[in-house]
Amino acid sequence: MTKLHSTQVLLLQRLMYSEGLRFSQLKQKDDESNKLAFHLEELIKNNLINKEDNLYKLSERGKELAGRMDLGDDAVKNQAKVSVVLVCVDSRKQERYLLYTRLKSPFYKFQGFPTGKVKMGETIIRAAQRELKEETGLEGSPTIIGILHSNVWNMSKELLEDKIFFICRFRNPKGNLINGPEGEYRWVKKEEISAFLQRPVQEIKDIEK
């Protein structure tokens, strides 16, 4: 989405606290009428507000954006991403864990447990099952065993990623393991995990703690 002008951000914030406002109610002392009207029209064009019977109201899309702001914010804030970590344990012969080498940027060639994004409207359990099937060909019924918050920073101390991981454990998943375009998968004995992880991702370090 195109970055919103500061006036448009202020208008969305003003509309957050009402079911609808007239132009005269939206206009504050230092606002220029023509500029305010321009930015209202831009918000309508971008489907962020609607005008009904001379009342300006947040659209469903506008409500979603407004929900990511607090009064006084100068921009719409990005939200942390929700993801799942797939901890697959095979204990049928000896205890082994499913690890992978990532073949997708960012973190190309890094290693750890498989992960995946939770889609809009999807439960955590369903997301874990879907990601496991899509990426590895395996199926199972997971249990949520923990939650992990992970931040990734660059060398300039800028925040690159903010993720909330739900750690989902699968015991003895069924199916034939396959490799996909996102990674190479391998069952690793518990005592061999440290040797396998030449370039571990941050979340596996945190889970091991």
C-alpha cells in the first residue's frame, strides 16, 4: 500500500472514535478546508473511508489500518508476523527430529526446524498441518507446546523481522518425506543435532534454551 500522507493518517485517527463525522466535525482549527477535502477524496479513492449522507466513515479496510494505530501515531504501524514452528519427532525406532536447510531468501542455507506463515482466518493448528503437508508431504496432529517472539536486526540495528512463533510438535507424523523448493529436509538423531546445525536460525537456538 502507498504510504499515507500525515493528514490522511490524522483523519483516520479522528474517525476511529466515532461511527461517522461530518466535514465540519473533522475540520479542526488549523486545517485548510481545500486541503482537508483533497485528502478526504484520496482516502475515498483508496477505499479507506466511505461517505454516506454527508457522514465520513471508516471502510472495512480503513478499520483494519486504524486498528494498527494509536492516537498520536504519525504513520500506520507494521504488525508482527504470526508463524508456526514445526517440531516433528519420530520415536518409532529412535528419537529423531526433522530439520531442514533453507533454500529460500532471506536466511538462504540456514538450518533449523521448518516454519510457515499463518494465513488470515486460519487457526494455528490448521496452519501447522497445512505447512507440514505442503512442505514435507507429512501429516499429523500437532500440539502447541510454546510461543516464541523473535526479532531479526541488521548490522545497522534496524529491525528487519518481528515474528511471533507458535511452536507445534508433531509426534510420529505419517507419510513419505519429500523435499521442496523452500528446503531440504532430513531426519536427524537427537545426539547429532548440534553437528548438523552449521548455520542455525535464531529460533532453534531459542527453542533449545
